[in-house]
Amino acid sequence: MKEALGVGNLIRNVALVGQQGNGKTSLVEAMLYRAGVLGRPGSVADGSTVGDTEPEERERHQSLSLTAVSFHWAGHDMTILDTPGYADFLAEALQAMQVAELTVFVIDAVSGVQTQDLVLWRYAAKDTRPRMIFINGLDRAHASFDATLASVRAAFGSHTEPVELPIGQGSSFHGITDLLTDDAFVYDSGRAVAVTVPEALEDAERTGHAHLVEEVVEGDDDILEQYLDGHAPTTEQLEQLLHDAVDAGKVFPVLCGSATTPIGVDHLLDFICHVGPAPTELGPVTVYAGEVPVEVAVDPDGDSLAYVFKTRIDQFLGTVSYLKVISGTIRAEDVLVNTRTRGSERLRQLLSFQGADQRHTHQIIAGAIAAVAKLVDTRTGDTLAVEGSPVVVPSPEVPAAVYGIAVRAATPANEDRLASGLARLVTEDPSLTVTFEQSTHQTVLSGGGETHLRVALARLARLGIELETEDVKVAYLETLKGSVEISARHRKQSGGHGQFAVATVAFEPLDRGAGFEFESRVTGGAIPRNLIPAVGAGIEAALVDAGVHGFPVVDVRAVCLDGQHHPVDSSEMAFRLAGAKALRSAVGQVGTEVLEPVSELTVQVPASLQGDVLGDLSSRRARVLGTGPIGGVGFAEVRALVPTAEIGNYAIDLRSMTGGAGQFTRSHDGYQVLPQSLVARVV
């Protein structure tokens, strides 16, 4: 069945985010059930949910990738983006938040705000992104709305405003009170029945309603003046004021319910429709033409522009690209240009998804989210635009890969399959990276953490690829301990022309990062001018493994001072070999120091854990560059230089130390001398 996807301001795109286990996937199931898409909700525990379709997801009972579901609710086109809550898969949540106009934080009613909730809120708080909170699981033992709300306010700030109160908690939870309308509802088999506000909740409801009114009337001077004069705003005015405050990122409504009962799910959907923003309501989208920002209106009559935020490979459809249409109306068989590759892409199959199921659609208008199958050379983060358009839709700031393992094919027959399998992994999940480390001759697969890589390896195994793994080796180097002058002779006679060359070379160490320098001070034709470069080439070639411990030698200046040649037996090869011999003799005479790579770490952790992090870094031989608070979000930042050998498992250790709240980025800073006491450990 084909249908058009998207009708102007009736589109709602929502990202569900939060800590693993908070019930996001169960909430999606409840939404699909209440919308009539499902006859009964699936279960995460038994692997029957719409969204978790990968074997690894069903085996682990958790979402590992972003999933999009679409359905109709109260005349609106709803697209819900379910995201993983595990820290290793943060990039999936950030992509969802990038394309959704509204982010709903699903918070557990027993545990309250947890570490990954904090991390995600910190990312969302970088702009005025509309957000709301859904306190989930109020039917569970030990659930507490008040305690959870207190943790929400402590973590997310005072502008988190409850718009609902629960009727009962734990096993007695059976309804909600709407603070916006002063209505109450109890649930029978998931269906809401209107009732009067229970007497036990009257005072709390009255106080909550008054506080909500005071919070939102500040957004309209006329209504505020009437309110101060004793005229209460109407329900319609309150709803509009709340809508405007949410759109502006000034108020973050708090709703409540239970995904498994389901209680409050219908009201959550209604609230999203009435109060949540449509794509057309948040103003133009900022894109870039080179370095120049360009404002693009969310207009179905504009030039077509779309952003690809997710790629997966389907066994039947092939490559499936999830996209958000920023502007224009995209129709089946349209041809757009990938602004990264400048190649043309024909959009043959436009699709709307409900988990693993899909339906064809003939057009997608500005603001809508859908998918297209079988694009030729388009990947996550790419922009599709009309011919001649220079603009690029910016991708979210995704944390760089911080944990790696080395992989190699188990047999030569698997080498090509491993290469194609790794390429497929990176296509589906660009937060994974694959690099070949020339210095250690290792292929390194890197990602967000140990779990991220385990899942990636499981997917390779499912493709029938046999491989072996090992720890990533540290790329140590060596440099000369001192200066020395060497006269090296190469002579070989084996009949006919022989080989003869003598090179006198002065060697000295250079500053870190200087590399290799070669110069000639040969005079009087001791070495023919055309053969002098061969001395330098021979030295440079020998640097690769000339160190005392077999590591490459770096940061050396070699000055060719003198030499001898034979008019018949001297050649370029002979002087190359003489140069190499000179270097090895120099290494043997003055010895070398081992150099270890150093990384610059930027660590962001809850401020209360900064001391623990500093102590741990000290144990890793770190040199702290600076510390300081990250404004307004309760986090601190630590910058330090740390030997790379000391941070191989830092992603795992930091996660354990901070309960998953800590994050870090790393970049190569340079090399430093490895203490002599540690040399035996690495050779």
C-alpha cells in the first residue's frame, strides 16, 4: 500500500532517550498497541518487540541501535525513534536527537535519574532543544513519583515542571491526574476512564496546577497581567503557553505512567500532539555552504534537501538509508545529489518503517522522517540536495572511538570477507572506525567501548567471517642517546664489478617530532654528487628497525662528512648499504632511548567524581594540564597528558569508576622518553 508521508504541522518526530532498562522499547510497544498497530505489546524479555530485531539485541534483551516506527495518532503522523540506553551506543541517541523536534527522556520510577540520563541531558542542553520527561514504571514495587521528580529537578533543573500526578503507586497505581486541565483518569485494561480528582490528591493537584500556571504565564505579558489581576487563564491559553515554552526550551514538562500496563501512554501521545513542536514551528534549519551558515525553511515547496541519519543493510532490501527531509517534497524516482560525493542518487523506493516491517510511500514532505532503499554511495551523515546546491546539513557531535582491538582473518581465505565485513560495520555504524596501523602492522577496530566491539564482532561472526583478535600494540620508537661520528665501509667482490662505498657520517639526536634530517658536507669529490643522496636513503630505510630493541629510530640528523668511492665498483646501491651500516654502527656505539607515545585526554565526569579521576590518572603517570567546571550541568573537565600504554582499557575503567557517566576524548600528542625502569616491560 502506498501513501503520502507527512502533512505539514501534523508531523511529530520524537526521540526516546534514557538509561538502559528505563523502558523505552516497552514504551514504543505500548504506543503501537494504543495506536492499534499491534494486537498486543511485545516483550523485551522474550524478544518479541517490533524494534529489537537483531539477534544480538534479542540475546542481550536490550536495544543496540536506533529504530524508527511510524503510526497515526489523533490525526497526526507520528515517528518515534527508539534509541539504545547503553553508553557505548551514545552516537545512536545523538543522531536521533539531531533529527527529532522533541526529545522525551524516559526515567525509571524506581532508580530515578541515572548516569546515562545525565550524559544525554548534557548533550541536549547544548541548545534550546525541546524536551520533556516521562517517569516510567510507576506500577513497579518501590516506585516513587516524588523521589523520582526530586532527582529529575536536582539533575535537570527547576524548569522541569510536572503536568501530571499519579493516582496510586506500585501495585496500586491505576491512573493519572492532569494538572493542565484539572481532570483525572483511571485505567481499565489500558483504557482511560474520566473520574473526579481523588480526594487524597485534591490539595496536591491544586498546588501543582497553580505552580504550572505561574511557570507558563510568564511567557505572555498580557495573560500574566490578567493573572495578576485575578483572572485565571483558560485551558486553551495554558496549553498554548506551555506549547510555546516547550518549543523555546524554557519549560520541560514531566509526565508519568507505565509502559507495561499501559497507563498514561495515551495521554503522553496526546500531549506530544498538542504541546510538542511540529517541524515547521521551530524556525529555519541551519545548514552550511562551506563555512557559511545558511538558514533553510522547513517548507514543502522549497528545494529538496534531506539528511541521512542512519544506515542499515537489510537482507532483502540491501542498503536502507533513514533520512529526515529538511525542505521540499521528495517523490519516488526523484534524483538528488550527494553533496559529499557530488554523485547522483535515484530515490527508487521510499519507505516508512515499523521496526522490521516497511510500507512504500510515494512522497515525503519537509519535516517528515522516512527511509529510502538501494542508494549507491550514500552513508550516515550525508546530505542529499538538488543539483547545484552546495549546502551540507551538519552532523551531531559524536564522541570519537576510544576503545580498540586488533583483528585479523583466521585464514587467508577469510581476508577479503573480513575486509568487506568491516566495511559493512562502518557503513551501518559510523561511530565504529577501522584503521591500519603501519607501525604495528595491525588492523584496529575501534568503538565506544568493550560492549560496542563485542556486538560488532558478533555481527561479523553471524556473517560467517572467521577472525582472530589481539590487544592493540603500542607504537614505541627509539632515538639516539648522543652524538657520534661513524665511518662505514661496504665492500663486496664476487666476480665482475664489485661493490665499494665508504661514508663518514655524523649522527646527532633531534628534538621530539623533528623526524629525520640529512645533509651533505662532502667536498673534493670524495663521493660523487649523484651518489650522496643514496647515503641518506640508506640511512632512512634502516631507521625502520635499527633500534636496539627493534623499534623504529626517529628524530635523527645525519651529516655526510666524507667518503671514498671507486670509479667502477661504486654505485647507488653500495652507498645505500654504507649509509645503513653507518646508522647501525651509531646505534651500537651510543645506544638508544625508548620513546613512548603520549595521548592528550579530555575527561568529562560528574564534578563529585573529579578527585577519583585525578587520582586514577596520577596512577597512570599522567601530567594534568588543567581542570574546571562545565557550566551549569554539574560536570567537570580534566585535561591531561597520559602515556598511551596506560590507557588501553581506560574506556572500561572510567565507565566502572563513574557508573557510566564519565566520557573522554583522546588525541595523539607526541612522544616522550620511556623511564628506563619500564623498558624491560615493553621489549
